[in-house]
Amino acid sequence: MNIKNIIFVFCCLLLTSCGGQKQSGNVFNIMDFGAVGDGKADDAPAIQAAVDACTKAGGGRVLVPAGHTFLCSPFKLASFVELHLEANSRLLANPDETVYTESAFRENRGEGMMWISGKNLKQVFITGTGTIDGNGVAFMGKELEDSYELKPVTDFDPRPHVLTLEAIDRLVIRDVTICNSPYWTVHLIGCKDAVIDGISIRNNLKIRNGDGIDVDHSRHVRIANCYIESGDDCICLKNRREFEEYGSCEDIVVTNCTMVSRSCAIKIGSENMDVINNVLFNNCIVRDSNRGIGIQNRDEGTVTNVVFDNMIVDCRLWSDVWWGKAEPIYVTSYPRAVGNHKDAGWRFPKGATEGRCGEVSRIWFSNVKCISENGIFVGGDVPGKVNHIYFDDINLQLLKRTDYPGGVYDKRPCDGEGFVNDKVYGFYIDTASDIFINCPRLTWGDTRPIAASGELLKQKASTNVVVAQ
């Protein structure tokens, strides 16, 4: 064999070995199990039958074929199964609220139900260039100017979460489009070794609670190359009390993502009853959002060793329906309010009627360009609760972009007054310690915020705030 042939064979072998996750060769087309694909018949039984057959055979691919819309009620994934959506295929959530009976939060039935779910599984893959459509508006009330009205609920909310994945060991979600979620879109609970790569989440920006990706009590998670558009938080790290047995949320990397939100594009909290540690966000763009980067600690858990690097954050004011007041960067720890019915039942430790908030420390922001109607806010409930926050090479351009008045910082959800009324500063440091601001650059646009102070920094009840030009 000559050298050219040897090189050709070697390249073919290399391409084969790098072609993605290995498949068993078993393909289970859901239409072979009775799926109709007319967008009217409920195809969930057929999809479930295909998934069950696939895992029973030792694993393989469950195929959602091109050119069809498959209306479906809830179904469950299984170990060693790849759910693959071909181009121009669609899974559409059944709009009948009565089919959603299993809570996304166990005994807490007041925050949505499950649609596509999986628990205690190994090697689960969701791939392809098709679409998973949550049919969001079908579950909402009247459309308002800034949002959709929520239907009246007390201890039961039938709105489905699109993907609820609990205790999955090795999870891959790649290339798919997920849209129109009525509640959270992708919720990882107690997962290990998870990759979310190249997906698009395109939710209705008027749907409240329409989070993009929620990483909850999970470890070794990589999120890359995603576009996320959501009314609520785009990417959120947290530790919910309902799943406390899974422990901390650690070793999370997010890179090369673009996000649009009516609330906070990148958020840590507010639910955090454990440890959030070792987190890296880099090379990301936030645009047209109500708040850019937010650490919003409202429970006894701690947030430490978090890095935000090489980012563009573009914010503007939206209505009070959404938490945030155009703060491009927001680092806080306040105890949560006691009056909210959800807080009273599920946010506080069992048997408690009030909570406390944990420490936020060792947080780094570097090479961040911010354009907004408001400045950076750092605050805690008592001195020292928020400490050792580092800002390096932060470029702030503050200008008026909307008709909302401004001059307000948003502490919600918190016990006590939710808003701080003051002038707009580059940095507003309130009851924090050891804050280091290196080489900040602040410019005021031609249309200044109405409450513009013209100053870089305001500090209240804070110690060791250092600015180095």
C-alpha cells in the first residue's frame, strides 16, 4: 500500500472515531410504533413504546422522523437511549392541562408539572436539528403589554416544564431547538457529566418563569455555543430545597453563548440551600436584557470561586413584572421575604417560618463591557456577608434607552423593601467588604439616565473598597 492510501485510510478511521457518541446500530422509528405525526393525535404512547423497546434492546436511537409534528403528552426517557430529532421534525406539547399530573418538584405541585423527563439514568442523549415545542401560550392567560397573565393557581400549577432530568450520569443535549416553554425549559437535577452544546432555546419573552437552562445540585456540567432567549433567566445555577440529597452545584463551565432575557440573563440563585462553587462563564454575550449577570443569594447556601471573563453585557429597563433594574452586574445576599406563599411552603428549611442568607465571596469579573441604563450593584444584609469581589477592566457606558424613569436598584426577592431609590452610579456598593475595582472605565452617553450622578462610585456601610485607576 502506498503512502497516499495509508494516509487516506488513517483519515477515514480518524473521522469515524470523532463522529460523536457511539451508536449501537439499533434505530427505533417512533412511526413504527404507531405514531401518527399529524399534530392532532396523541403520539406519547408510541414514543414511550419506542423508548422502552430501545432501552430493552441494550440501547440505540429513538428516531423522530422529518416532516411531521408529533403532538404528545408526558413521556419518560431511558438509559442508553438517544432521542434524535431529524430536521423539520417537531415534538409538540399536548395543550390539555389535565394530562400533566407529575410535579416537576416532587411534593411541591405549585411550580409546574413534567412533560419530557428522566430519572436515575445513564447515558442519555437528545440530539438532532428538529424542534421540541412546549406550546407555551396554550397554557397562559390573557396577553398583557409586558407579559402573559398567569392563570390563578394556589398549590397546583399545570404548566409543563419541557425537560426535567434528574440523577442522569452522562447526559448530552446537542443541536436541537427548544421553543415556547410554558415554564422551565431544561432542568438538570443532581446530574453528573452533562454537556449541552449548540442548542437554541427560543421562548416567548412575555412568559414568566420561562427559564432557559437551570442547573440544580449538578456537577461537571459544560454548556457551550448556545443561543437562549427567555422571559425569565437564560442560565441559572441553584440548589433547590426539594432535591437537597444531591448536595452542591459545582464545576460548571459556560462558554460562547448568547442570551436575551426580560429578567436576568445569567443568574446564580435565588434558591440556594447548599454550596455553589467553582464556576466559569466566559466569551458570552448578553443583550437587550433587564439584568445581565446576577448573583442573587437568598438562602443559607454559599457562593464561592466564580469567574466571569471576556463578556459583553447590554441591558435596558423593563417593567416591574420582571426582577431587575438594568443592573449589568449584580452581586447580593439578602434573606428572602416571608410573605410569599411559595416561600412559606417550600423555600425555608423544614419547620422554619423564616430563612437566612449565606456568604458570597471570591467572585471575579474581568474584561466585561457593559452598556446599560444603570450601574453595577453589590450589596448584603449585614457587613461581611458579601466580600472579596474583584472587578478588573470593566468598561461601563451608561445612557438612557427607554421611557422608564430609572434611579432604582432591585433587591427582590428579599425581606423588607425591595427597591433602593438613588442616583445612578457606575458602582453602588452597599454593606459589603473587600471590594477591589481595578482599571474601571466609565462613560456617560449623550442621553444620560435621568438620575445620573456623574460619579463612578457610591459606597454605604462598606469597608475596604479599593479603586485603582
